[in-house]
Amino acid sequence: MIASAIISHFDIKQRWMACHVKKAQFPTKESLAGFDIYHAAAHPPHPFDKPDAPTHQPLTLYWVDNHPLMIQYAKLQAQQWPESDRANMLAYFAQLALEDGVEIADATVSLCIGTQNGETCAAAMRVDTVLDGQAVSGIYDVVTPDENAQAQLLYALTQEENGDDRLWVIAR
């Protein structure tokens, strides 16, 4: 059950990532190339335990809820790829949108960025699904400058209000 839920969750996340260029009215060749690179490199997540509250919190965290923050997310994610792929990856990540009518009914997606000394240096994606009654939350595309920042970002992303019995997975 857990293995199939993880694969189903991952497939939903991949569909969400694809729909921004595959269902776009005018996708660019660069954004389509970026998607192909991203899709080829993606791998399923594995279970992980929610982290404890970190003792050191070096980041200022922002939930991506507007275009300027989305651009910061896209720029940082694109910088993680080889130089030869960065332009295509930036075009692809810049196509992502949380509220443009491009949705996957089975998923809720949240993006978060972190800054340190005014510079964007951390980012990650949280995807929430419910599969056969099992809540699954996945953390993807984690970028952080160090272990303290990673601990803070993962802790922030794994906080929930209802304390349900969800399965947590991660793919970095």
C-alpha cells in the first residue's frame, strides 16, 4: 500500500509539473525542453519522518503567492542545473503558476522560498494528495545553502494544522 501510494503521489506531482507547459496555450520551445530535462531527471520520493523544530533558523521564509516570489523560486531552481541547461530550466520553472487555472484536481501544491541577508538561497515544493483515504505529503526540489537552512525549511514545510496521519515523502 505505501509503495503504491508513493508512486501514485509522485505521478500526480509529475502531472502537475507537466500541465504548465503541456496544457499552456503558447509554450515556448525552451520551456518544453526544460520540462523534458526535469522529467527525465525526476525520481520517486522515499518516506521520511517529520523533523523536529530546528534550534538555529537562519532563513526568512516566504510562501510563494505572487509573481515576484515565483520568479525568485524559478531562478533559484534553474541555478541548480548544469550551465548548459539553465536557460531552458528557467523558461520551464518560470511557467509554473499556482493560480492560473492550470491545476491537477488530485493535488494541492505549495512553494516556499527562503532568504538570507536579502538573497534568495532556499526553495522547495510541497505536494499534498489523498489516495485511497491516505493523506500523502511530498517535499520536492529542496535547495538550501546548508544543513541549518535545510532543517528550518523542512520543518516549515511539514507543519500541518490538523495533525492527521499522513505519510511524508521526500525527493531532493
